[in-house]
Amino acid sequence: MYKIQFALKKIFLSFLFVSFLFTVSYAQNSTLDFEETEFDFGKIEFQDTLTHRFYFKNTSEDEIQILDTSTDCACTFSSKNTGKSISKDERTFIELVFLPYNYGNFAKVFTVKTDKAGTQTLMLKGELQPILDKERDFKYALEKMPKIRTRTKYLHFGNVLNKMPITKKFEFYNSSKEDFVFTGKMETPKYLQIRFDSTHILKSGETSAIYVIYDPVLKNDFGYVEDVVTLFGEQNKKTSTLEFKVTANVEEYFPTLDAEMLETYPKLKIEDDYINLGSHYLKNLEGKDSLEATFVLKNTSNMPLRVHRIIEGYGCKLITEKAEWNEIAPHNNAIVKVVFQTPKDKGTYIRSLTVICNDPRKPIRTMKIQAILR
């Protein structure tokens, strides 16, 4: 009796093993070969419906049926081929649909279930951005080409260090009825480079962008600076130009310095950075600029001090030549004379100048002049 039970058990286990091998072999031979399992829409404007087709082929020996396509939320679904039987070597697709409900990044997962080829995971992803209102968002018209509009009046790089080149995108909107084709010819300073997309075309009614590479080291200037860029192109078979300003506020780069290292750098001291010229009768000054202030810039270090720039504020004029204050020898002084320009009305006036130097402790200083006009 025991031997009979043992023999039956062996037969049953052998049957299970054979069934398992048959199932594995059957599943391995029954496959759907997808050409892609993930699709990225990239950055796109918000749409109420996003659709994509995932193509695949039945590479097995059997007919395979798609039983179901399930999703991870109610805003996604499959619209085509669920429930369909796929013949051997047949190429077809599953169409997946996403109904967006918010801006930002999204990644939606779909699971495709079949009768003989197991399951397959598919994904739709991307980034939804607010719908662009071109007339509203591109409100600045270029002076020489008013139908070409920009988001900002200038291409402003903001604060940049004189360390390495930086790149910024500048967008255009062509509100005209004709394409604008960039020829590649341009007039730019050597420290500005322009890169176009592969088409070199600013299409009618569409937006496009160029990339501007700014090299503050080659610029070799400090403070607020601006340059004009001219790009040549053709529109309606006529030569045209796009002209715009590039602005930046260039600052000197200094490495991280401890107290000991700081002592090896130049040091600027302004003897009196606020000069009061007192009270004066306006009628005695009308038609002439006779008020003058004198500032003393001192280099109190053992290294040469470079004053890169002195920027005149409104109502004052620098009359000392740059050569006299541009570089100050160790433990030496430079005299800077400034004219206080006479205003039209009575009152208390404060004029200011900005000093930019290579003292890392405080590379930007302000000097002020006050006068009361009665």
C-alpha cells in the first residue's frame, strides 16, 4: 500500500513539473515586442488631452489577446485595442490617453495584461507649462523690427563674476505674417557669441530663441555695462536686422580668503566718503557749475590698488582723468575731483558716485556729496 501511494505521488509531482515547464515554455514563446515602453512629451504647453500610441508586434507562435489596460489614476486610460486578439507577426498599437489636471511634471503608468504574454508596463511622462499668451508675454517690440517682440526690454545677465563665460537664452516672437530667416551674419563685440537653433528661422506667429554667450573676462569692465547686438536676416526677400541690448552687472571674482590671505590683497580707504558742501543761494549758481568736491582715495596696503571704475550718479560729473586714479601705488593716494551740477530748483540735494576696486573686503564703495540750495 505504501509503495502504491509513493508511486502515485511521484506521478503527480512529475505531472506538475511537466506542466510548469510547459507553462514557462509557452509564456516564453508568447511575447509582445514593444518598440518603446516609455514616451516623454518633454516641456509642452498645457493641453486638455495628451495621446500617444505604443507600437508592438506579436513575435510568438500564438494569437495573443489583450485582456485589460489598467492605469494608476482616473485621468488616464487606453482608448484602442483593449480586448483585441493579436495574430502571429501582427504589428499594431495600444493608444494611451492622459487627461491633465495641473501644471508641472507628470509620470503616468499603464499596465497591459494579456492572456498568454503576461503583463507589460508603459509610461507617459513630461512637463506641462502654462499656456503662452504671446501678445501678453512678448510685450517689447524691437525698435527697427516692431513685429519682432521680446519678453524683456533687454537681455539682462544680472550679476556676473569675471571668472568664466555664461550662457543665457533670449526669446523672440514673430508677430508678422512672414518668416524671418537669420543669415548668420552679425555685429557683436568679441566677448559676445550668438548661437542659433538648427533651422535659423523665426517662423511667422511662433516663438524661437537664440543663445547668447557672454565672456566677462574678455569684456574687461565692471559695474553696469551694456552692449548692442545686431543680427542680420531676410524677411519677404528683403534684408532686415534685429537689434537689441545685452546688459550685465560685472563684479570681480575673489577666491575664498582667510584673514592671513586677505592681508596680501590691496586695501582701499576713502578719507571722507560724505562731503557736505554747505548752503548756497541758487541765484548765484544759475547757469554754472561752481560747486566742487574733492575725495582722497588711499591705498593702505603693500600691493598696488586698482580702481576699475568710478561711476557718476545723476547730477555730478567726474573731472579727474582716469589715469590719475586708475592704479594707486602701495601707501599712496589719488585725488578725485567731482563737480556738483546745479539743479533748477531749491532744496537739499545728495549726489553719489560708485567706486569699484580690487579690494576684496569691500570692492564696491559709495561716495556722496550734499548741498543745500536756497
